[in-house]
Amino acid sequence: MRDKNTAALTPPMGFNTWDCYGAGVNEAQLLANAAYMRDRLKDYGWQYVVCDIQWYEPTAVNTAYHYFADLCMDEFSRLVPAPNRFPSAAGGRGFGPIAEQIHAMGLKFGIHILRGIPRQAVHRNTPTVTPGVTARMIAQGYSVCPWNPDMYGVNPDAPGAQAYYDSLFRLYADWGVDFVKVDDIANTEFLPHNPYSAKREIEMIHTAIDRCGRNMVLSLSPGPAPLEQAFHLKTHANMWRMSGDFWDRSEALDKMFALCEKWYTHVSPGCWPDCDMLPLGVLQLTETDPRWRARKTRFTENEQKTVMNLWCMFRSPLMFGGELTMNDDFTLSLITNRALLEIDQHSSDNRPVVSAPEKAVWTCRDKDGNDVYAFFNLKHEAQTLSFCFSDGDALYDLWSKETTALPDGALTLELGPRESRVFRILHKENKA
């Protein structure tokens, strides 16, 4: 039996198309971002290129979902890439050619799916891979996504239901998929009367990955995932969203601190509570409103560093949401801070030590056993934070790369509005 944790022993790092292209990404855009990752980011650990929602819809061009649009589907009721947007998929090749190109770059390829079976297949009563079993026979007609029109849930008790999921993931394995983000499956926000109602579909998907012959990362969306289901999530998935979609708003960042405090004890190799994508750089290239189209992140530079510092101190997966090819020097610097990325990938004992509405302090041990502390000013004005270390300790700043001595062990830190700092502690007894 496959150990699903081996698919993600460290938090996955990559790029996802949603924040910049919504539902409308195409093959050229996807591969351009992959090439940027190969050339500028791969050496820092970035490796996944993930194509988000609606890749099977020929008419998708922005963030809008087109209700009951004709979708591209094979003879067994499985969605396939739209060839007008992904030309290499023509002739039944699916995502195979794109995955092959991305693998040749030394990277990994991922896709987004919605749980279930296409409504189009159910309405047409098309076949599944199981002889005599049609889409209508395995669909759960009352189980629908509240924000996307494409799918019905799968009835776990129906004959042929598991076989349908197995056939999906065999197809994805044949394409060379390394990462699958499954949506409408972990949330409580949209279905408060029936939270975590897709529990058995999560189990079916886990089983299908085990059987497909390829080790894939399983990421569950959206959130908030229920804390009381942490054991189930850790048993069946590699990543699960702690919140709804995270966008570049100060209030959303403040809420993430509270979520990280709730979930930090559940972080472990192969099991990664997910803070969601990094809405940094240039976003929303397909937005119809010209006021927001191709805009820069609304986060201040201090807040952008705070996002990176929190995500890494918590050990969240890192999925960049902006258009990589439009990164400026500052944005590139955010995602190539090797010392900080090593905290995300290889630290331990990560936890909050101070949690308050206006400030936070997190700590961990880096891969060499050194203590690391992160200080966060959550106010929109300057603030002084004080903390005590041992006499003779010194602090190495992971951003400025400067060292500050603390002769009496007392730290007084002047932080600007929404500013944060991360320090490796150089203990007196360990200094050369």
C-alpha cells in the first residue's frame, strides 16, 4: 500500500493559475510560467505548476462560470482539456504533452478538479468505464457545488462509483499528473447545515490515487476545513485549506494568524494545513473590470513580507498566485529568500508564543537546531515589541542578513506598520 505522505514530505511549493487567470488560462500562459519557474525559481525549491479550474470548458475566459456550458468529455464521462485553449490536448492526448514538457524542465505538473461527475454526463446518461454503468447511475443528484455548475457528487454506495474515480486517476496518471487540487470537498462555509458532507468522496479519491500507479499530492479545497476532522484529513490528504479563498486584504491576513494558531499542532510530514495561495505580484489578468485587471497586489511591502514570514513559520504549502513572468525585483526577492524558504521546508517545533490582536510572535527550530523567532506587528501604525533572550545572544536577520548583539539579552524592536522580522538566534554558547 502506498504511503500517501511520501508524496509531500515537505510543504509543496509552486505556482497556481487561479489568482492571475481565473478560469481562463491557456497552454501558452501555463508553459510561460513553467519556463520562468525553471529559470528563476527551481533552484530555490519551487517545482509545481498547477492548472486551476475549468480547463475542460472551451468558452472560459475569465473568473466567470458559464452555467451549463458544453464541456469537453471523453467516452467514459471524464472531463478532458479543451483543445482550443490547450492545443496539444487534441487527438485524445489530454494533458500528457504539457506534463511531458513541464517534466522536461525538471518540474512537476498539477491540475484542479471538482469532486464528482459532470452534470452534462448525467443529463446525457453517458457510459462510465464500468460496462452497463452510466453516469446517471452513480450520481448523487442533490449533492451539487453551490458556486460552480459543472458537477454532481458521486454516490459512494452506487455500484461503479469507486471504479469511476479509479478511472479518473488512472487517466491523470497516464497524463503524468503529480498534484491534484480537488475542490468543493473540504469546506464548511457553503454548507453549514451539512459540513464536511463529502467525507466519503475524500476517501474514494484517496483510494483511487493509491490504485493509479503514480504518487500524487492530494490537495483539498476550499476551506474552512473543520478542525474536528483533522484526523480524517491527515489520514487521506496531503493539503487542506484552512480558510476560504485568501486574497490581498489586511483583514484576511489577520484572520490567518488565528487559523494558524488553531491548526499548528496538526502540521507534520505529508500533512499540511494550507494557508492558501500567495496573492503577490501581478494578479487578475482576466478580470473584466478594467479597474482591477492586471493589478499589483494590494498588500503593502511590509504585509507581503508578513505573508511570507507567517506562511513559512507555520510551514504552509507555498503556491504563488501572481503572473510569474511579470514579477518585479521586490516580488522575486520575496520568493527567493533561501533562509526563509528553508524554514518552511525543514524546520520543526513551529508554534506561536505570543498571540494578540495587535502583535504575534512565532518560534521554531531550523534544520540545524537553531532557534528562530518571528515578530509581527499587526497594527496599521508603528509599534515597539520587547522580548528577552539570554545574556550575550545575538540575532541574525533572515531578510537583511545583519547580525545584532544583545549584551543583556533584551530585545527592543521598532516595527513599522504591519511590519515583521525573522531572526535566527545565535546563542552565546554556540558562537564561534
